[in-house]
Amino acid sequence: MEILTRINDYLWTPLVAFVLGFGLYLSIKTRFVQLRLLGDMLRLTLHRKSGDDGLSSFQALALTLSSRVGVGSIAGVATAISAGGPGSLFWMAVMALLGAAAAFLESTLAQIYKSRVDGVYAGGIPYYIERGLGLRWLACLAAFVAIAMYAVFAPGVQSNNITLSLQASFGLSPWTTGLAAVALLAFIIFGRRAKLIRFVEYVVPFMAIGYLLAMLAVVFFHFDQIVPAAKLVFASAFGTHAIYGAIVGSAVSWGVRRALFATVAGVGEGTYGAAAADVTHPVKQGLVQCFSIYLTILVCLATGIMVVITGSYNVAAPDGGFLAENLVGVTAGPAYAQAAVDSVFAGMGAPFVAVSIGLFAFTTLVSFYYIAETNLAYLLGGHRRSAAFVLKVLLCGTTLFGAIEHTDLIWAFGDIGYASLAWVNMISLVLLTRPALAALRDYEAQRRTGQDPSFDPSPLGIGNTLCWPKAGLAGAQTTPSSSLNIRSTALHGTRSTAPHPVAQRKSL
């Protein structure tokens, strides 16, 4: 465990400063696009009509949110408060605001450099690295890190918190929960049960709404604590609080860590859903994915507000003790949110949060598989049948491992995975800022003249695009398989057992 802690320190200490600094730089360069174009974001997000070659903006947003709104939105917030105090909530909000600019950038790039695969759009981190930078080796490295992240490092965090919440609510053993989760996951990824996936995806938005309504109820019944809680958060965030002033550095660090974990802004997780959308201009989907950061952080802050105003948290001291211990013997995680809901709905907090986490985490696990499989397809193309089977078994194994292992160990693994992928993706984003900014200027110029923006990369000096302009799509299918093309036989033919995520979603 000490080794994992050191690795995380090496990865995260500079990453926190890098992410905040780059987010601020992008915000300035785009003149805070994440705030200026909120009206466009709302209008585009509600556009439900899909084209013949991809998903609508709303469908792509739903695909992204199915992986973003997960354990990080509940348990991740609790661990941030436990390690950094209430002030970590402020820094989570700051990270979300600045990270929204990074989400805009990466999603716009995913659209610019997407490919057309078997009649549908596909793309993501390795695609824009190869097409935008011409660095095949870095694209392969990114794909490899993404596979490791979504099949090895991250799944355990989801299953571990399912275990914690169900154990607290119904007394289920970790083995029982773990085996049940693996069985259901295997049922989907081995059996391609599209109807079950569709059912869960429809349920999750309603569950998120229910979660937010529960938060509002808790706030309403603790209305007199809102101002004191707000003062506590700000005092803790800037080191002026008598108790939490000594851990202001932890407040910043853990606020950024958990915001990055929850929103995955800059990590590149949303690029796969963004590339699948059929839009007339890349910036449109960049704005939609930018807006998804606000939706995700809203769920995060709902958790944080509930926890702080009800005092349902502990804060660890640097010496191993506690600066605050309001919940004696309770491990940081779902139990904080459960106690907060219990303060208003006695006896209902544990089962309500358990069901919420179960649904959020499970849809996240399913999304993890499709993201990992997309990266595997990028690396191996049509020669991945055996590798896809191994990937499925590996994901099921790490899901079970996470369910039965100690929470601190599982979070340490998850943090290593997210930090590693963030480094690869963020460095790529730094090098690819110019084409995304050019696309933004083009979009705004067309909007000023009253047009519905359409994208032509040639006048902007953007090359190596496969799907733009729209009229050139027919010729974009003949990409060499050794480069970015993933053969259709690898996606739906007899040579592969794994459906491409975009095609799978399209079939729904």
C-alpha cells in the first residue's frame, strides 16, 4: 500500500497543478467558452434527432453520462471530504469549471478526427492523436493505457462501492455482491443483451433526478444550516478555518482528484461518445460534452452539500487521527451520503443510496467495457476475437477483485489508472489546441451571420480529417486498416465476438 501511495503522489502532485493551469489557459484562450455559450449548450443538448451515420447529440450525451455519473459522484465526494475537509467541495467546483474547457477541447477534437466505421462514426483519444499529431506510437500507448485503465484499474472502484453500500443496507457479504455483479456484467458483455442495457440507461437519468430531489429535501429540512455550511466550506478551502486550516493543501489536491475522477474532464473518457455523434460541426458536440461536466458536478455537489449540512462525515488528520469524527467507526464512502439521507428519511438513506450507487456503478462498468473494446479494436483491428474474450474475462475478474478487497487499496489502483490516462491525454491536448480553437472561431463566425454552422476543415488549415466536409464521407471509408480504419468484419462479422460500442448503441 505504501508503494501505491508513493506512485500516486508522484503522478498526482504535478498533475493537480497541470490540470488547473491548463484549464485556466484554455478558459482564457476560448474566452471562457464554458460560460459564454451556455445558451448554445442547452439548445444543442436537447436536440434529439440522430443522423443516418451516428447518434444525436442527446444520445451521445447520455452515453457519456452513463460512465460519468458513477461512484465518483457519491463515494468519491465522500473520500474527498474525508481526506481534504469540507473545503475540497469548493475545489471540486473550481476543477469542474476549468475542466469543462478541457472537455470541450477533447470532444471537439474527437469530432474533427473521427472515423467512419461500418456506416457509423467512431473515434476517441488514439484516433485524434494519430490523425492530429501523426504519432502512431503515442496513439497506441494511449489505447494501451486506456485498456489498462478501464479493464484493470477502474472497475474495482465501482464494484467495491456497490459492496460497501449493499453491505451497510442489507448485510450482504462482499463475495455475494461481487459474484452477483460479475454474473450480471457477464450476462451483458458476453450475451449482448441490448434490451437490458437500454432499460438500465433509461432508469439511470430518473435515478439521478431522484437523487437530486432527495438532496433538495435534505437541504429543505436543514435550511438553517446552509449559511454555516457555506462558511465552513469557504473557510476550509482557503485555510482560514481553525481546524481545517492545516490541511488546505489536501483540500485543493483531493478536490481536484475527485472532480477529475467524477467528471473525467481531460481524461478523455467522454471522447468516445462525442465521436459517435452525427453533427454538422465538431464544436456542437464539444459544447454538449462541456455541458455534461456541469450535470455531473451537480450530482457531486448534491452529495457534498447533503453531507456537510448534516455533519455526516469524518475528516482524517495527517497524523492518522481525526480532525472531525462525526460518524464513529464509519469508512469514507457511501455511508456518508446514507447517513445524510437518513437524517430526514429515517431508515431510508441506506437502501436509497445503495440502489443509486448500484445503478450508477453498474452502467459505468458496462460503459467501461465498450470504451476498452474500442481501444482494443484500434490496436488490433479485425484480429481481436481472442483478445476481446480475454478482455471480458479480465473485466469480470477485476470487478470481483474490487468487490472483496480493501477500499483504500482499490481507490489507490483507481487513482493510478485515472492519473496515467490523464497525463497521456492532457499532453496530447496541449499539442492539439490549435485545430480545436480554429474550429471554435469558425463556429462562432458562422453563428454571428445567422447560419447553422457546418464544418469544412480545409480553409482552417486542418488536415488529416476523414469525415469532413460532409460531402466527402463516401470516400472516407477507405482508410488503410493498418492506420485508423477498423474493418467492419472486426465489428459485426464472424471474425469478432465483440460489437463496436457505437454500432451497439445505434442498434438500440
